[in-house]
Amino acid sequence: MSGDLIPYWGPLPVPHGHRLPTREECFAAAARAFNAGRARRDALPVMDAAREAYVPGGPVVEELAAQIRAQREQARRRASTDTSPPPG
């Protein structure tokens, strides 16, 4: 019965015909959001990505830019040494 109901992501109460999402659906949604954010960040020049990541009270833009550069370099190194077959 619960498989026929539509996952509901809004505020409570859950409307008729819907159900709360499962733990697995929540993890999958979080992964999609994280991956979309990472893809957006990686598509931007470093300083633009750092400015978008900045929040008052957090690390300064220059520190964020250094972190992004380091993460990109780490990803490049990992990609250049990865010998596993492509997924799919």
C-alpha cells in the first residue's frame, strides 16, 4: 500500500495520498543536491566559486578559494591515477 503513495517533501501534516520519504529517498535526494552544488562550483572560475560559497562569519573568500584550488588539484591527481573502468 505505501508503495502506491507519493513521497511528500513539504511541511506536516502529510496530505492524503502521500507518505513521508524513506531514509533511502532522503539520502538519494541529499546526494543529488550535493552533487548539483559541487558541479556548479566546479563549473565556475575559482574566485567566482569562492564568492558564491562565502557566508558572513565563515572563512574569507581567499581562504575558500585556496580550499577550492586544493580540492580541484586533489581531484585532478586522483583522476590521473584512477585505472578503474568507467561506471555503467
